[in-house]
Amino acid sequence: MMISDVQTWVSAALTDETTCSDGFAGKEMAGEVKTAVRGRIEKIAHLTSNALALINAYAALHN
């Protein structure tokens, strides 16, 4: 497996998290569910971002 493939997959996962949160933008999605889901999405996005940073650092050392 190429490191560039892993970088692409993790970047895509980060984009998917953003797309998911965009689905909760309307007024009809206001309330406790929106708040709970948004909090979880933000946590996952933070962890995914950290993973991407580690992958990029690894790639930089091995290129």
C-alpha cells in the first residue's frame, strides 16, 4: 500500500465529516439531536485531522 493512498483516504474521511455536518444546516434540524451529532462530528474530525498530521509526518520522513 502506498502512503499517498492512505493520505487520500484519510483526507476523504475528513471531507465526509464536513459533508455530514452540512446535512444538519436547516432549521428543521435544530435542537438536541443536532447539537449531539455536531459535537460527535467535531470530535471525529479532530481525531481524523490528528491522524492525517501523523500520516503526513511519517510520509515526510520516508520520502
